Amino acid sequence: MSDTILRVSDLHVSFAGREKDFDAVRGVSFELKRGETLGIVGESGSGKSVTARSIMRLLPSPPSYIKQGKIEFQGQDLSLKTEKEMESIRGKEIGMIFQDPMTSLNPTIRSENKLPKVS
Ligand SMILES: Nc1ncnc2c1ncn2[C@@H]1O[C@H](COP(=O)(O)OP(=O)(O)O)[C@@H](O)[C@H]1O
Ligand SMILES: [Mg+2]
């Protein structure tokens, strides 16, 4: 089995607009292997949050849509998942810590107790 957990290939995400669509993410590709940590750095508005929310399918659609590209998680194309399947993936397999960590994390719980063990 491949040890690639997440593969994002040529991802383009746009927002439908009245006059014309806004292309927020234009051709992002990266790969994440088991045990790796990846930081995505860029100026404000460069599309980091839209990329992350697209993976989690947490962008309102409409107006957002994946114009091009593929998101594969553990070899499975996430765009083919139903919303119910995505809810299960979001609950058990992929977590998101939002920008204000005090609303996402409980400071009294240590991380090793909170995060599921990767076997
Ligand atoms: N719901 C939305 N509708 C229209 N444009 C959006 C929406 N969310 C984000 N954008 C635009 O997409 C671009 C990328 O935003 P974002 O991913 O939040 O940037 P970053 O997280 O890198 O600061 C920005 O130009 C932003 O204005
Ligand atoms: Mg952001």
C-alpha cells in the first residue's frame, strides 16, 4: 500500500460571482505521506484556507466549486464521497483546527489524549 495519505493534484477552486467567477486557488499540488508534516505559507488571501476547506469540503457550494483537480485521501477520491461519508471522514480521519485555537482546543486536555493514534 502507498504511504501517501493525502494527494492534492492541480486543484483549482473558484467562487461563482454575478459578473464573473473568482479563481481563488489556481493549480495547487502537494502530497503528504504518513508521519509527515506540511506547512503551507503564503500572504493573506493567497488561498491557504480555501485549499484546506476544500479538502474537508467545508466551503459553501454554491458559490464555491472545484473547477479542476483532484483530492485523494488514502487513495480515495474525496469528490466522489457523499456528504454523509464526508461527515464520517471529518469526524474520525481528518481534523481541522480553526484559526482561533481557544475555540477548537481544550487547554486542559493534553494532545496525546485527544488525537487518535496513527497505527
Ligand atoms: N466565500 C468566499 N467567497 C468569495 N471569495 C472568497 C470566499 N472565501 C475566500 N474568498 C477569497 O479567496 C481568496 C483566498 O482566500 P483564503 O483562502 O481565505 O486566503 P488565506 O487563507 O491564504 O489568507 C481571497 O481572495 C478571498 O477573498
Ligand atoms: Mg486563512
